[in-house]
Amino acid sequence: MGKNRLEMFSDGVIAIIITIMVLELRGPHEFSFEALQPLGPKLLSYVLSFVTIGIFWSHHHHLLHAVHHVNRAVLWANLHFLFWLSLIPSVTAWMGEHQFHRVPVAVYGAVVLMVGVSYRLLEQVLVKFHDKESMLARSVGQNLKAWFSFAAYAAAIPLAFVAEWLTMVIYFGVAALWLLPDKRLEGGAVEAD
């Protein structure tokens, strides 16, 4: 089957996820700069999650651009990815509301780790469905950035119970790493046309 419905559905779900997240940001009831101070953790949580979702959306876009067809296994792998991604607004709100308390910070990391794992699974299902020698397989390949990210999140989750601020630095660092240019899928997407 074609990939268009999968792309449209995924884009719609991701747009809703971002919309839900921004609706959690409510302005203060007072008219002063001091009233904005308690919103700092919520805004910082939102920025982290918005960038994280944007990174996954961008990579998802390039991944699907590199394929022409999908099957049932791909549909379910994509739903698995969207399931974990859809939990981000809840853990973002929880983490911001409780000003980076260790438990929400750890749970946030666990959710984002599972988003990454489910995305990697989606990549592997797509490669298995297509020819293992295809441009997609070469584009996905061994992703050292992904493995580094998995290790960083796996280390950061228990670290949240010792130093929440250091865990947040790791989360922002991993996001910054993914903002660096990554030609793996962009090159494959170009050649897929």
C-alpha cells in the first residue's frame, strides 16, 4: 500500500501533540514580571519537548520520504512510535508543573527514551520491508548518534534521583546533538525521488 495516508495521519497526530502541549502553557493572572517567574520551568519544559518532537518529526519525514510503500508491520510500528510520542505532553506538563522534581524528570527521560527506541524499531521494520541493500538501508545504517542518545538517556534517568539539573543538561545536550546537520536520511530522501 502507499505511504500517503501514513504520512498524513502521522503529521496530524504530531500537530495535535504540539497543540496539546502549548495549551498547557497558561499565562499568569497578575500583570507583573514577577508573576512570570513561576512559568519558567513550564516554558523550559515546553521548549525542550517542542524541539524534541520537532527533531523526531523531521527525521520521520525524511524516513518516510525515502520509501514508496508500507505494509501492516510498518503501520503498527508507526503507531507504536506515535503512542510514545503522544505521552510527551503529559510528562512535559508534569515536569514543568513540579519544577523539575526528580520523579517527573526521570519519567520524562523514560518516555523520550521509548520514543527513540520505537523510532529505531520503525526504521528497522521499514528496512526489513524494503530491500536490505536499498538506499533506505544505507541511509538508516548504524546510527551512532541514536546509540549515544539511548546511552545518555539511560544514564540520565537514574541520575535524576541524584541531580535533576544535570539530567536536564543531558536532555538538552541530546536535543542539541540532534539539531546538528545529519545527512543520513536527507541524502537517501533525495535519491528516493
